[in-house]
Amino acid sequence: MRTADRRIALGLHRTRHTRHLLEGALEQGVTDLDTAFNYHHFTSHRTLAAIADDLLAAFTISTKVGYFPDGHDLAPARLRAAVEQSAQELGRTPDTVLLHNPESSVAGFADACAALLEMREAGLCKSWGLSSWDPRSLVDAGWEIPRPDVAMVRAGLTVSAGILNAVDELVDRAGITELWGMAPFAGNADDPIWQTVDTSTFLVPGQQCSTLQAGVAAAFAIPEVTRLAVGTSHVDHLAEAVGGLRLEVNTETVTVYRALLRERATVSAGAQSRKDQ
């Protein structure tokens, strides 16, 4: 994948909603926002409109539906009402609407996908898809769905072999042509573990960068995604993450890494099977 094909999105989960951050994102060339109906205690959309109504037209906005104050629900009527409310609160139609963790309500997955397709055709969004933290239960279930425009999944060095394999199967089974990533540092880029891992191992040698930037670059390749949602409340951290876009990943290293992950998962499964006998 060429570096020009990749982009960073400002993820708003656990991110402070401030005008300063949105202005800083635009200054860094970050024009994608990723939010959800339930973010910011179910106020993300109207908060964005309140603090930066004049800036929102400059962003491509993706949002998610599926969580409600009383829990997770993929009932088509509730999803449609949430999408309509999201557009009303934002003051504009969201560019992309994603099913939020559909693995939490697998039984309603197919009907929810059909509902989002209908919403796209009705002009309630420009594209639709799904956002899954762990798609293993989705690929294990028997379903037929219309082809999503996009899927968003976990990406980076914290993702297990099982989840990466499930992502590959989901992409193939659903005919997904655009894959986005999220949570490249499992929600905590300040974890001390990142000071002990040489993330530059995954780069073509000779490039100067920080550990965070190398981790961002690697996340674009594990699995291969075109957009990566990065959550931060600080413009300087976002700017550092954007610096990872210029880095070239060593695809041979990534291939070997994925193979080692699969091998380790197979060995672990075999050991567990013998233990259970």
C-alpha cells in the first residue's frame, strides 16, 4: 500500500470534544472524524455541532449506531431513529454510518445490515458498514448480508491472530473492499510496554521516527487498512501520529509476523485441546 493511500481519522471515543482539537486536526490535514451515537454520554453529535458547527463541513464524518441507554440493540426501527437523530443533531448527514459492534447481537445482524443499506438508499448517509471489535462470532454465524461499503476493525500489534484471521474471513465473505482500522495501541499509547517494544522493526530500515509513529505505520499493515482512527485529546499527539503516515512498512516483516502469530495460535490451541482431554 502506498503511503499516499492512507489517512488518519480523529477518533472521539474517550476524547475531549473541544474546538481547539478540531481546529488542530484540520491544521494537521486530518479531515476525518469518527464518533458514535453513544459517545460522550450520548451527546457527541450535538456537542460537535455546538462547539464547531462552522467546521463540520470540512470533515468527513463517520458515526456508529447500535448502543442505546438501555443496552445494545440492532432493531432496524431503533437504528433508523438513531441515524435520523444523529443527522439532526450534527446539522448534516453523516458520511458513513456503521453498525456498532454487531457481534453483541449476532441474531439481528443480517436485518440490521439490510436496514442500513435502505438508509443509504434513502439518503440518510452516503455509505454504510460495520465496526467490530471482535468479529469471530460474526464469521462463525450463518448469515447473508448485502455488501457493506466499509468495515472498521482493530488494527496494530495488540491484535491477536484469531481476530486478524476473522477479519480476513469477514472481508472475503462480505466482499468488503474498503477496510478501516482503530485502536492501534489498544486505547493506551502511554502504556509502558511501548517503551520496551521496538516498533521500528516493522519499517523499511533507515527511517527516523518515534515509537508511536512506527506503531501507527505498522497498524496500517496489520491488517491492511486505508484509514486509522486515533484517539487523543492533544493536538501534539495527533500531529505525531500523522507523522506515521510518511513511513514505509516492511511488508516481508509483516508477512513473517502474521505467520508467527498463526503458528503460535495453532500451538496454543493444540496445547489447550490436550489439556481438556
